[in-house]
Amino acid sequence: VVKYDPAELPEDVEETSLKLYRFVPGTGWVEVSPQGVNKAEKYIWAELSDFSTFAVFGKAAQAPATPVQELPRTGGVQLYLAISAAILVIGGLYFLLRRKMLSEN
């Protein structure tokens, strides 16, 4: 039996999610079975047959889903402006190179 104080639990951890874990070298934390939580008397119980390092972990309560806000539509004007600017730059370079080549001949 492992007693706990609900006032010392993090705000978002539910008492019913508390579980007792055993540390197994090379494996890590493994949940002990069978076990349970007695919320009325504020303890976690488990049937143990070996000595080990034990710890209590709990899951955070699910936060309510935040509504996803859709981004405003731009209509793609920026894309058309960028493409137009690229075409103008490429066209300008073409005419400058052509003019230079014609003046050399």
C-alpha cells in the first residue's frame, strides 16, 4: 500500500490514473499487476512478490480540444506577383544579353 496526498498531485493528474511501477534494469519502468487505487482512503495497492525500486506515476487529464481557427484566404495574389516578378527579371536579363550579343557582332 502506498498512500498519497491529493493536494500534492499536479493539478492535471487524475487520482484514478495513478499506477505503481517497478524499475527493471535494462527495460525501464514496468507497471505492477494486479493493483488499484482506493480514492476514499487515498492509497494505491498492489500485490508484490519482490523487492525493487518503485514509483507512482499518473496520467494528465485530457485538455479540452481548442478550436482550430482557419487562416484567412488570400486568393493567391502573392503567388501571382512573385511569378510575374520572376518572369520580368528573366525577360529583362534575356533582352540585356541579346542586346550585348548584337552589339558585339
